[in-house]
Amino acid sequence: MIEVDQLSKRFGALTALDDLSFTVRPGRVTGFLGPNGAGKTTTMRVILGLDAPTAGRALVAGRRYGQMFRPLRRVGSLLDANAVHPGRSAYQHLRSVAQSNGISRRRVEQVLKLTGVDAVARRPVGTFSLGMKQRVGIALALLGDPPVLVFDEPVNGLDPEGIHWVRGLFKSLAAEGRTVFVSSHLMSEMELTAEHLIIIGRGRLLADTPMDQFVETNARSDVLVRSPQAHELAQLLNAHGATVTGDGDHGLAVTGLDAPAIADLAAERAIRVHELTPRHATLEQAYLDLTEASVDYHAGQPADKGTAS
Amino acid sequence: MATRDTLPVEPAPPIAIRLIDALSSEWTKLRSVKSSHWLLIIAAVTAIGGSALAAIADQSSRKPALADPVASTFLAWVEYPILAVGILGLLSFTSEYTSGQIRTTFAAIPQRLIVLMAKTSVAGIVALIFGEALAFASFLVRQAILTGHRGSIALTHPGVPTELLSGGLAICAIATLGVALGAIIRNTAGAVAALPALIYLPLLVLTLPHPWNDDIGKFTLLMAAYQLVSKHAHAGLLPAPLSLAVLIAWPAVALLAAGFLIKSRDA
């Protein structure tokens, strides 16, 4: 379990995290979403004791990270797959980190095999593709067989086969009862992996919700109607309580009335309808709407000018 | 959720175990990159090569025998390898800050002073052993060239063992100074530029008018090393124990600053 408690982090005039609180529970994959610059990496760095918060705290299994002895046995993490000395072999890289936490050579070989890096483990990491480095980073996170795992954008650079593998791995790690906390700026990525979502924007919590509930609450669905009498139809639907906005040539995006109700109303008044399509917003759309709102909200505040995108 | 006052306190394991973890990790890191090997090769070539060249020059010189054959050859060989060994020390931090690996290191060992101690010890011990080996090798090469010449001295000549030990010590001091510089500057190019500035620039005070040159000069790193072996210390130079203290104080002060910064800065 990871507890983030009223966390704030300021870098000079820039507020990266603003009174952020949430809890990541074991046994499921928790997606950590937000646009670039929302504060995901900073949050993870504070959790891992790398950055000191300006206020608040983060606890892993009830402890501050900085007070742990051999922490890799409790928390495994991958922040940046490129953060490896390019001249060192994957094996020596993992071995040196394993030694720092009293982890055996056998375990190093195990995780190299598990992540499919064993065949190239003696080659310098600098010669690896980003996808291969991600695998080395995931191997490193798994070194201590930890109950809590933190991954920052782990699918960057992975090929489709690698992405498929990572999804399965995260799910199986969660199924074993581990806490799996995975950040991404892409909703579509989380859609297939995460059961729970924590969404932040500009360092603030926007949503902390189960995946399906998030879709239900946030997904906007509407009906696309095309009619040569669009103007007339719009007035009619408005009169019946619908919200109508224009959508392309002769098109109307209608919310508040479902497709059968629109069809019946049009038939009653003999308005010709050429197209009637119920549309369900994707999860990506729901996420964009949510984070867009946070950006809009802040955009008017002069104090926020010049913050990172 | 635990409140602020009821965090479980983990009994701290003995510092020896934590140090052994960190030392074994740092030792693996040091020997698993080519740059370490190259730097030691460069140090060896410059030290032995420097001694050989100085010896050849002495052999063909018609000047009377040197008054202090021990001290006068000391700087000839120790001046060159210290740069390479200092860079070896600073790279232990800057290579990690530059690549971002420092975050993996601090996530693995959150007690950052332990990391500083381990990196300092590994670089320091490697430099000490290597430095002593270089001191002997340089001495033997020099004597082999000078065989039969009046400048030739035996390994048992008074002052020679001190010179050899001091050479290794000076190289160890520079390596640990390098580690501290790396932790402070965090950037390879910056630290590589700062290292020679710190070693050689203070020597400019030796060009000041007397007695300023000696008064300030004796506290420079290289002069401290030199004074350790100089048997004919003229008035104004520091006695050996004080020179040793100066030699240790340079890296010690830098390491204190590094320790403070490494704890207070975000990784």
C-alpha cells in the first residue's frame, strides 16, 4: 500500500504538487494518469525518497522510504529506463544494484530470464533499444521480489509484443496481491491494464476512482443527427429539453435525448432525418475532457503562467 | 492511515552491514566500466613514463649529484597520474548524475551518506593500492635507468620508504577529493575542469614574492605531498605530520561539503 498524504512540492515559483492525497491499494493495477507535466514523476520521486516534499508525506507500507533498510525488497521501481551507465552490461548493472540490497546472483539471473534479457545480458546497455532498456528496468524493479511496484511510463519504446507482455506481467503481479502503481499519459494504455485510476492535473487530484465507475461518470455520450432541416430539428429538440450543438454539415450533436426519442419527435413533425447515430465517448475522451478542464481552470490564473507543459 | 506520531520505527541494522552492501555494489560498478580501466592505464603510463624520462635526463646531466635525490624525483612521477586517478574518483558520481542512474542508487540505498562513504572508500582504496604499486614501479624503473650513475639510490636509502608511501597517499587523497568534487558538481565536464584547477591553480602562489610564496604555498595539495618526502625542508615549510594533515584536510573538507549537499538536494 502506498499512502500519499497532503503532498505539496514547489520548485521555486513552480508548484509541481498541490496538496495531493491518495492511497494505492494492493491486489490491483492502479493507473496514475495525467498530461505531461502534471506531476506524476515528481509524485513517484517523492514516494521513493528521491525528492523531499515541501509539505506532506508519502508512506509505503506505513513507512517513509528513506528509513527503509534494503528497500528494494519492499518497493521495486522503474523511473527512467535510460538512466543506466551505457558502458555497463545489463548483468553487471543488475548485479551491482542487487549487491546493494543483499540480493543473490541467482535472483539476478532469474529476473533477466523473466524479462527476456538473458540472451543479451553481457552486452553494454548503451547498445540496447529503448524497449530492451525498459525490460532491463523492469527486471531491476523485480529484483527484490517486492510487494509494492512503481513504474513510470513503462511501455514507452516497447514493441507491440512487449506491450502485451507488460500488461500480462502487471496483471499477474497484482493478482499475486502486490500493489502495482503504473503511470502513463495515455488513457488508452491504462484502459486495458488498470482496475483503478488516479488522475492528476497540474499537481492536483482530479479523480480517484475504479475504472468502470470513471467511464460511467465521465464518459459523454450523445447522438449524431443529420438532417436537411437541421435548424428546424434543433429548435424542436431544444424545446424538448435536449442540448444541441452543431456538428459538421447539417449535423447536430444531441445530448439529453436518446436516438429513439429523437426519431419519434422528427417523425411526428415530418422532419426528414438522414442519419441517426448514438455515440459513446471513449475512455480517452473522458480523460481528455477531465484533464482539459483542469488546464482551462488554471489557464486564467496569472500565477500559473510559465509553468511546465 | 497512520498518524504522524505512530510511524513504526524499524530497528536500524548495524552500519557495517549497510556499508558492506554499498561497498560491494560500488566495487562492481567501478570494475564493470571500461573508463576505470583506461584511467588506471593512463595513470600507470604517465607515472612510469614520467619517472623514466626524468631519470634519463638526470643520467645525461653533468650537474653534481642531487642534494635530495628522493624528494626531487617525487613530483616528477606523482604529478601526472593524479589527474587520471582524480577523474576516476569524480566519475563515480558524475557518471551516475549524468546518466540519471544516481536515482537507482539512492532508491537502493536511501541513506545517501552511506553511498558517499562507499564511493569514497572504493575509489580511495583502489587509488591507495594502485598508487603504492605505481610508486614502487616508478622507483624501480628510475633506478634501473640510473644503475651505476651517482644519482642511483637503493630501496633502503633513508627517506625512500617514506617517499613511496607518501606517493600512494597523495594519489589516494586526490581520488577521494575527486569523489567529493563529483558529488558537489554532479556534471562530468564541470568536475573534470574543476579538478586540475583545484590541484594546479593554487601552485601559482609559489610565484608570489617571498615569503608569501612559501607561507601560502605550503598549504597547497601538491606541496603538502612534497613536504612529506622532503628531508631538507627549509625554514618555513611544514613538518611532515602537519603536511600529512594538510593532505588529508583537502579531501576531508570537500567530502564534508559533499555530504551536506548530497543530503539536502533532490536527486
